[in-house]
Amino acid sequence: MERIGSLIHHGEILAIKTPSGSVVGFHARSLEVAALDPEIWNSLTATTDGTANVVAATQELEDWSRSLDPRSKSGRVEHAIRSLTINVAQVCNLACTYCAAGGDGTYGSAIKKPELDRVREQLAMLLSHVPQGERFVITFLGGEPLLVPELITTIARDARLMVAGRGIELRFDVVTNGTLVTPEIAELLTSLKAHVTVSIDGAPEDHDRARLTKSGKGSSLAVLKGLNELVKVRERLHSLTAGAVFGAHNLNVVQAYEFLADYPFDSIKFDFAAEAGDEEASREYATQVAAVADLAWQRGGEHELRRLAVFNHLFHALDDQVRIENHCLAGKSHLQLDTEGRFTVCQWFVGQKKKRSAATS
Ligand code: SF4
């Protein structure tokens, strides 16, 4: 049990004391919201673990956790790989201050792009296990993947050939810093009917604090130029997402939302780059995300709230009445392939020797 101001976190349940004194519980797995007896709050906050009241209060919350609405479906994900992220370039034209890929997109590897034959072999192996009627997602990631557009084109073409006639839906995602999007690259992305995510941290003055070119200048002008090319072909892409990263260096989440909301993004995704000693920053980030929720609601109600990825997955779970039983799909339905031909369960482990498989040959 952990108390933060007027919140108590107990297992999968968040208890919130409202200014009027009532207590509301939110269950992270079933997404149920329920009024809680204020006595539960008093017991949990009064005290020392182990007293009779605390044990009773804890028991009541655990009973709630065990009771499942029979109308809801399990969201448990089977161990079957249906998504592969390929690092087509472990090199980047930018040098963002918070880059988690080794500071320069390389993840510390000297191998800047993968061997095509090996990628083909690994992709064919994964696709051979996908049954008819299912979908497989290939994400092109870097570094900056648009440094190697020819590799993206070839891998996508080969993947399409591998599933031809098998009734498998292929989806292509591209995550880019946006600076290299020319009209030709935009056409390439439309030919994949790609889901494109552009990394943009909000208004230029905020974006330019961390997203720097190799010469130390802000990259916002180049990103906005690339973004405009994508907006021109927006109808022929599958979707367009903004990916914004915040942290102690930039906590202008509300300002970022106000800037990004005017672009035709289908989705706006916020991430928080944790740095040492950033407890204050993470609290401020949470406060601003809550303010963004209010603004989005005023701007366009539920439709606009659904544009924010942080809330959209909750809406989806409610739409389909699916319990959230896997908060992360890494290694269950998703794998990552680096330029050395090694699998890891997600991008955060690329470059970490203990976390990766031996290269298959
Ligand atoms: S664009 Fe991405 S890979 Fe490139 S330096 Fe910035 S964070 Fe790293």
C-alpha cells in the first residue's frame, strides 16, 4: 500500500479521496469504479499495518480484486508472436539529449543496418507460425528508419510475398523523427498504408530543448517541414500519430497538447523520460496530463479524449469489456530485432547483452 496525497494505491486498486470527503475506488484491471466506505480510507491511512481495521479494509479491497464481472472478457495475451519491431537503422541524424538508443540511435553498436538476408530468414520464421485470419505488425524503427528507405521498401515487399494467399493481414508501422520526410518518402509511406508516428515534443521552443541536430541546433523546423508532407498525404496513410516525450527538461504538457491538437493527428501519445531525482517532475507531469484531459474534454468531448493514447486504451478496454491482464506485451506477442540479428523482448533491451538472444544464422 502506498499513499500519495489523496490517493492510496493498493495492489490493482487506486482509492481516491475527493475534496468532499467521499472515497472512490478505481480498479486497474476491470476498469470498474466504485464508491468505497470512507472507513476503508480511515483504516488504511490511520495506521500501522496488521491492526484489525487495516486487515479488514485490505481484505475488502482484495475481495473486490477477486470478484470479476462475468460479462467481461479475459484480456490475457497468449504467447504467440504477432508483432516484430525491426531496427532497420541503428544510426540517427539527430542527437536528442534523452536518447535512450545510446544517445545517437546506435544502442552502442557499430553495425548501422541489418543484413537483409538474415532479416528475411527471421521474418519468414515468425510469419510461418501465423495462422490464417490473424494480423502481424511490422514496425520499422531506428535510430532513424527513414535513413534507409530502400531497406523498408524491400522488407515490406518481401513480407507481403511471404504471406501472399495465406489470409494474413500485414500492418506496417514507422516511427520517425520526421526530419527526413520528403514528398518521395511520404509516397513510400502511403504505398505501405503505414501507421506513422512522428516524434515531436510540442511547440518549437519546447521541442528544441532536447531534440537537437548533430550541430546542437533545434530540429523543429525540419520536423514541421516533414510533418507538412505527411499531412498532405494523410488520407492515404493508415494513421498519423504524434509521439511526445516529457521529463524534467520539458514539462509543458498542456502547451504541447494545445500545439499538437491543431494538427490532424489520429492519436497523440505522451511518454515520460525518467531521470534520476525526478519525483517532482513526474508529479508535475501527472498534474499536467490531468489538465490535458480537462482541456481535451472541453475541446471535443469523448472523441477528443480518445485522441490521447493514454486514455484511448482504457476506452477500448471498456468498449470491448476486456479486463487488462497484460500491461506489457514484450516477449508475449512482441519481439524486437536489432541490426546484429538478435531478438530482444522490447526496444529498451537492445544493446544489453544479458537481455538478448544469440543471433540466429
Ligand atoms: S531521433 Fe530518436 S534515435 Fe535519434 S537521437 Fe533522437 S531519440 Fe535518439
